[in-house]
Amino acid sequence: MLKRRGFRREHSETPLEFVKRISTDLNSPVPERVTELYYGNRFGCVPLQASHLSEIYDGLRQLRKRRG
């Protein structure tokens, strides 16, 4: 979704570095929140709850609506 809109992650960037770099252009907390949940799950063994998945899907839906 971000790639189609011209946002590309550099090979040397972590997901969090990428999100912080583009956050001003996106004007949305969604990508940073998704990355936070990913890091917690991937590296902190924090399971994703159904509420987290709903939050992610709702946020992505909002981004799609705004960006067309």
C-alpha cells in the first residue's frame, strides 16, 4: 500500500526507521502503531489480540480512504 504511493523503505532501514521517516507525509498514527504491534509480537513474544487486528484493519481502511 505504501509502495504504490511512492514510499519505499531503504535496504538499510528498519521498519521503525522507515515509518518515522514517512510519518510526517502520512499524517497518521496507523503505520507506527502497526510497527509497534509487529515489534511486540515478533521480538517481545506479545501475542496479537483480536482487538489489535481490528485496530490494524480499521486504520488501514482509513488510510486507503484518505489516499484514494
